[in-house]
Amino acid sequence: MYGKVRSATIDTGPEERLDRPLPEAVRQHVVEAAAELLGSLSPDEVPAPLRRIAKFEPRKRARRAAMPIAAQLEMDEAFRNRVAESVRAAQPDLITAIETGGPPAAADPVLLAAIAYLMRFPGWTTYVEAARGELERSAAAAEEAATAREIAALREQLAAAKSARAEEIDKLRTELRDARAEVA
């Protein structure tokens, strides 16, 4: 699923681009990592568009300023590299595993995609697309399960309605018999 990563290069140049936006879950990981870093930077190290945001509490930064942070990460390679280095410090074993032959089989594909997006090592887009595929499969499975639950609930309602109808028919038959007997 993932190719072998041979180098710790952070920028692979313009040849590797995503055709679609980052999956939402990956974007959240990336924005949260950047939001954490913003609080630890000195004011002159914070990119100008994010200086006001840097004063927020980290969760507020990630929640309320997700769009400006994501845009800055996409446009500002130096800022993205700073965030990548903070992620490297937080996840050294996972990044080393990626760089030396591939991630562990049990690694979260969303986390791998977030790391790949930030690190921009060769083949980083395959990690993002693998996470996108996994998220789409999970969403489809959840939708399928919800549909199955809805079908089961509708079947129960149908069975209850049939039972109520049968009881009503029996009651009406009894009333009809009683009425016939009275008329006779």
C-alpha cells in the first residue's frame, strides 16, 4: 500500500500534488499539530497571518482558525517544515519507520497521511490517498450499517403493523359473527 521512503527530504518539489483537498480527518490532524506549535513560537517566528490566532488556547486555535492555519501550511513551506519538525520530535519512532521502509501495519492511516503531508517526503501523496480510501471505506461501512439498522427497524414496524392488522381483522370478524347471530 505504501512505497518505501528512501530519504527524509521534506520538499519534493512541484511534481507531487493532490488532485483533491486533504481529507477532513487528515486536515484536522495537521491543523492540530500546527496549532500546538503556534503556542510555542516566539511572536516574530509566527507567520504574520497567524499572529492574532497564536494568542488563542491550542484547542481554540485548531477549532476556530482551522482554515487560516491550513492555508498557511499549504502556502508557507517554512512554516510547514517547522510543524513537520515538531511532529518529528513527537513521533520519532513512527517517522523513522516510515523513512526506513514503511510504517507499521497497525499505524493509523490518517496519522500517516498527516505526517506525510507535513514531511513531503517522496511518495507523500500515496499516504494521503490511502487515508482517503480508508476513510471512504469506513464511511461506506458506517452508512451500510446504518442502512441495515434502518431496514431492521422498518421490518419490525411492518411486523407490528401486520400483527395489529391481524388482531383488528379478528376483532371485526368476531363483531360480524356476533352481529349475524343477533340478526338471525
